[in-house]
Amino acid sequence: MAAAGGGAAAGRAYSFKVVLLGEGCVGKTSLVLRYCENKFNDKHITTLQASFLTKKLNIGGKRVNLAIWDTAGQERFHALGPIYYRDSNGAILVYDITDEDSFQKVKNWVKELRKMLGNEICLCIVGNKIDLEKERHVSIQEAESYAESVGAKHYHTSAKQNKGIEELFLDLCKRMIETAQVDERAKGNGSSQPGAARRGVQIIDDEPQVQSGGGGCCSSG
Amino acid sequence: MENILEEVLQNREPEALQQCLRKALSSSLHPLGKLLRTMMLTFQATYAGIGANKHLQGLAQEEVKQHAQELWAAYRGLLQVALQRKGQALEEEEDTEIRDLQVHRLVLPLILPSFYSELFTLYLLLHEKEDSLYSQGIANLSLFPDTKLLEFLDVQKHLWPCKDLTLTSDQRHSLVRGKCFLSATECLQKMITTVDPREKLEELERTYREIEATVSRVLGQEHKLPMDDLLPLLIYVASRARIQHLGAEIHLIRDMMDPIYMGGLYDFLLTALESCYKHIQRGDMHQLPSSRDFREP
């Protein structure tokens, strides 16, 4: 599906899974919807869900199939997190710059992700709603230095004004490609056992016969 | 044998191939059918009776996949012989990736019914504890009338399909049970009417579409549910569907599904269902509905 619904060109494509984490009202869903329904990319929308979105990208000649998994932000579902983020290549942790609590939540997620998935996962900490700069309650400096201290990248976005979103995803994809390449090289050297390759990074040859599926990535066929 | 080889030669296109394999595997006279029968009997002898031990689940599921590969290899063997008799050769060495694809997409669904009963029993045993907690959860949640349950699960009020609660004269809204999201619930229940992982996943996708369709109808416009809204609704539907041994179901689907679905929509929906299953096991799902303003209808 997402991985195999490639175009006519033969070759390899990276498939990445990215989880979207953040409290209820930080705007994480609008952020991704904005990205996937970007007006410049209207024709490339491949799925129509709000909770599971996919996007195909071409970055420096490398084809990437991105699958973005939304998660429920309510506190009572917190314990379900690990079910969603296993095998993820990246995580986007969103907070609302006007809401100090939502930033604290992000910190908790970071701790948990690092504990469960180690350094293999690319983390993005995203301060959303920069259109509300006047009501900012999380200082830029604090957020950025925190991100640096945990090996994450920090981004400033506004889903409302469509600011910073394209950069966020592009950057994340580049980092995930790098991580995947390091993995591949490690495998290529035979230095690690083949079973050690992470399941999340699948490099899949596009099958010619898959095209009959209508090019969509939904598995309706 | 002549006929069998001729048939293999004639049916090489995907659709025809599937039909041909289906027929061959269900025939007790066809070599592939005979092979499958032997595998099935061996499998039963191994994993039924004293072999039904949860620690053997991993082995058993590997074995079923192995059998699918062996049957595919046997088919390729037949094809090779058939071609040689015509003075042709099999094109080239088979790509392992294409082979795995064929095995999962084509062969596994055809042979899974032969092993399903014993295999599922092992999954039952392996997930017995969680399944029993989950059963307690759904038994308890089934006591809630619809609106009480929607409230208990914190489904946002504007998403409640209140119009679906048709009332008889002596009923109150707050007492009706099993009317909300009925279409979605029925879809989910269909998941257990097939053994094919792909068909199960299709039912799950239909369930999800039904939830969205119901919500869109309530709101009077097309509505795409973010996870914050979808998850409570899916928990509602899962609890109403009351599928027994949901844990065993989920894990069997995940192990047996075509790996090409990994990371895609099916994987996502199965994960969402798994999270509902986990959530229903929680202690606070075992609370009784408060007796205030609620009596048995």
C-alpha cells in the first residue's frame, strides 16, 4: 500500500512512519492536514483521512513514501502511546506556544520515546501557533535549548498561516533518509546481523503489477 | 498428469493463476492438493491435543508461512516441468522479493483455512489473560445505555448520533442500548466471519468508513476524524461489537497479513483497534454505570 503504490519509474523508495504526538488543542492535526493538503500539492493527496495521512516526496532524486500517524492527545490515552510509535522512524511532538503545559507534555513524550526507541528515532519538537506570538508562554530560547539537549530539532510553525510546515517535513525526511542510509551501510558491511535491521525502514522495489491498484495508497482494492 | 501440466501452462496470469491454484489445492487428486493435505494432517498432529501449547504459537505461525513457500516452490516445479516438455525453459531465477509477495498475497490466503483452527487455538492460549480482562471490560460496558457509554468514553457531544435513538413511548433517551453506530458495529463483527487477514482488514476499514459516515451524517457535512475524536468512537464500536478473543484475532491478523501493509492504512487501523483492545482492559473500564437516572429498560 503506502509503500508499494509507487509510480511507473522503477527503483527504490524509502518508506517512513512518523507519529504525531501532542496534547489535545495544540493543533497537531491541522498542521498535518495543512501539509498534506497543501495547495501546491493538491494533486498528490493520496489519502483522505485526518488520522492517517500519506505523502509521496522526491528529495534529491530519492523517493520517499511518508506515512503520518495521528495519536489521541487526551491524557487518559497516554498509556496507549507505545502501541502507536513502535517501528517509527520519526516523531513530531507539537506544543502550543501559548500553553506552558503542552510543552511539559512534549518533554514527557521525549523522555518516553528515547527510553523506548533510543536514538534511532528522529525527533522534531514543534512550537505551533506562532501567529499568536503576543500570547507566547514558552520562551523560544528555553524551547530551543531543550530540543538541543535531547538531540531533537526545534521548529516554529503556524498551521493557520501555513508557516514553517513545509520546512519541518522536508528537514525531517532528510534526517530520516540519513539515518536509513547509516543503517544500510551498517548492514552492507556485514557488521550487524541481518535480523538487526529495523523493521520500520523498508526499502521496497516497486512492483509493476501493483500499478493496477489505481495509484491510490488506500487498500480499497 | 498431462492435463495438470497443461493447466499450469495455461493459467499463468495473476487472476487465472489464483483460480488454478485454488482448484489445485482443493483437489485430492492434484499433486498440490495432496501436498497441502499432508501438511495439514502433520500440522494437526503437531499442534492439536498435547501440542496445543501457547509456547508453540511462534513455531506454528512460522510453519504455516513455510508451507505457503513450499507449495509455491512445488507450483514453480510443476511449471518448470511443463515448460521443459514444450522445449522451453523457465525465464530466469525468481526474485526473492517477488516470491515473497506471491507467497503472501496468493498462496497464504488459499491455504490458511486448512491450518486456521489449530493455529487460532494457539493464539487463544497465548492471549488468554488479556482476553479475559478485555471480556470483563466489554461485559461491563455492555451494561451502559448508549448515551451513558458515549459520555463515559468522553465522546464529544456534538458527535453523538442522537437521532438514531428511536424511542418507544415508555423509553427515555438515556436508556436505549445498541442503536448508536450500529452500522459500524455490524461491520466490525463481520471481521470474524472470514479467516483471510486481508478480508478481515477490509472489514476493519469499512468499520472506520461507517464511523466517519455516521459522524458526517450527524454533522450534516463531510467530516474527517482526527485521532482525538476517532479513538473514543472506535472504543465505543469495539465494545459494542463484543468480539470474543479480540486479542487473539488482532495478533493473528498482524502475523499473517501481507507485509506490504506494514506502515500503511491497514496497519494503522489494526493498531488503532489494538489500542482499543488495550484500553478496554483497563481497570477504569470495569466501573459500573452509575445507577443514578438509569434503570434497566
